[in-house]
Amino acid sequence: MTDKTDFMAQAKAQMDQWTVEMKKMQDKMVEAGAQGQQQMMKQWEDMNAQRKKIEAQMEEMGKANMEAVKEVQKSMESAWKEMEKTMEAARKKMMGG
């Protein structure tokens, strides 16, 4: 298992990267006008909900003792995979790539 501190640092770096990408996508929605915004908003809301879920898991992990860390880490890794799938779909749809 990855050290708790290292894992948390990796998690924060990934969250920061997603936040930057989501901001770019949000800017694209504004540029797309009303119709484009409606089409993109649901996907953006899904990504934001997943991001918040991961943030909550990170907070839980920060409070967890070592026995609980392994389970929280496993849950977070699963949530990351889902977030990355959602981000990839959004990249293709919103950013054209």
C-alpha cells in the first residue's frame, strides 16, 4: 500500500489538475451559448459531484487510522477511475479532443 502521506499528495495533485480542466470546460460552456451550455451542463455537474465525493474521501482518509486507510484508499482509487472516465468523455465532448 502507498504511504498515506504520499497517497494524499498524489490525490491533491490529481484534484488540482481536474479543477483546472473543469474550469476550462466551464469557460467553454460560456462561449458555447445557451444551447451549448444546456448540453454541457449535465456532464459538468456530474464531474463536479464526483470531484466533491473524492474530496470528502480525502478528508476521511486524512482522519483515518492506518487500519482504515487501506479501505478508504481503495474506495478513492475506484472513484478516481470513474472521475477519469467522466473527464475523458467531457474532454471529447466539450474540448473537441
